[in-house]
Amino acid sequence: RSVSRASPNLTFVPACLPPDPAEVEELQRFVSNSKRLFVMTGAGISTESGIPDYRSEGVGLYARTDRRPVQHAEFIRSASARQRYWARNFVGWPQFSSHQPNKAHLVLRDWEKLGKLHWLVTQNVDALHTKAGSQRMTELHGCTHRVFCLACGDRILRAELQEHFEALNPTWKAEAFGVAPDGDVFLTDEQVRNFRVPACRKCGGILKPDVTFFGDTVSQEKVRFVHQRLAESDSMLIAGSSMQVYSGYRFALAAREKKLPIAVLNIGPTRLDHFASLKLNFRCGELLPLIV
């Protein structure tokens, strides 16, 4: 199996015990009993690929720094906020875009190929499920690998925008001070001051990554679509998410209302712990490959 080629990066993974054989058996039974499994993933599935999350104890962004992600309203109204965001994103992009799927992403892809997985919804914006080859999938919060114009809707690849940044800022250089979950890095205001941000090539409008920033909402069309996929499913697995963000949590509430069995695989507590059928406190990339 191809999963053996993916080595874990544990820098941003909280400490946890190795999988307990009895609990592995419980998850195996849960997956085997599922005919149309609905899977939702969060940042905890990508930490083993070297991408930090926000909330993990000791290693998440909130534990390491007082930095907070950009807010939607601030990005829309403030040119300086956009300049700061894009400067940090420009520096962080080569590393962020080079991250590769880990064993957990590859296992879920294999489950899809085998017909075990009915639909995958990821809260992540890192494109790792796409890189792994998953197709029956919804990126709930979008993807940083795409950019669009707020005025005319024109879309370009983030990799193409990187070339525009380089052309506009041929002599601009900045050393990064750490990395954040959404692909940007820590820079000082002084470093950001002279960074130039390109406008839309078609209309001169504001360019924004195709992601749902904090304070923004997921489109009703996408929410309806995910609810439809959940309605077709017979069980739900949460992998690598504390489900603190309502945009994802609402689907767990819907699964509970439909009386679907729910399994949770996450290091640390989640909002589902009091009603999940099964809660496992292990690494996704260590446990999921044990399920056949």
C-alpha cells in the first residue's frame, strides 16, 4: 500500500498514547458496519504533514502565540490588513504548498476507492486530500491553492499569483518568524510596509484566497449540498477536529438528530464527546492505517 511511503512529522502533534488494540477493534467494527460512511476531517489530520493547527494543547497556534487568524471583515475593509496578509502568505507559500499528504489522507482515499467512504468533508484549506487523490469530497472552507477577485469573480491559481508577487516585489525580502496553520508566517510591521499587492488582472479588484476566513460564513448552497450527502449516509466519522467551529459542528448535530452512529478520532476533547458513539484519543495517521 502506498500509505507506507508517508512519514509523519510530529512537530505539531500533541503527545498521546499509542493505539489500544481493544479500541482499534472498536473502530474496525464501526467502519465495517458502515455501508455509507460520512467522514469529516479537521486540522488534526494534517498536523502529521507538518502543518500546525489552532487549538492543540501546547503545540497549536493559540498555545504558542497570541496571534490570531485574519478576520473576514478586516481583510475586506483594510488595505493594510490585506498587505499584511499577502506579505506573510507570500513568504510562507513555498513551504506551505509543498506539504504532502500523510498516511491518514491516503487511507481515506483508499476507503473511497474501496467503496467504504460515501463522502468526505474537510474543514482544512491545505489541499492535502486533493493531493492524496480523494474525489468524493467537499472543501467546506475552501482552499488556499485558489484565489478569486471580490469584484468580478475571476479565478487564478495561487501558484500563478506567486509569480505576480515576485514581479511586483523583485528586491523585497523578509525572514519568517514561525509558521501559522493557514500558510502564512510571522512578520513584523516594518517588514510588511513596502510589500506590493497585485490587483485583479481583469478589473483591478481586490484578490482574496478562496477560503472562508474567520467571521465569514459558508455559502448556503454548499451547506445544503453537504446536508444532502449526510442524509445519504449511515454513519459519521470525525477525524482530527475538536469541532469548535459551528460550520462543521452543525453536521454532527444533524447526524445526532438522524440517530446516526458517530465515531470521533481526535487527540484531546471535542464538542461531540458527550454524544459520540465512540471516542478515540489517538493520532489519525497512526490509527486509521490499522483499519482494513
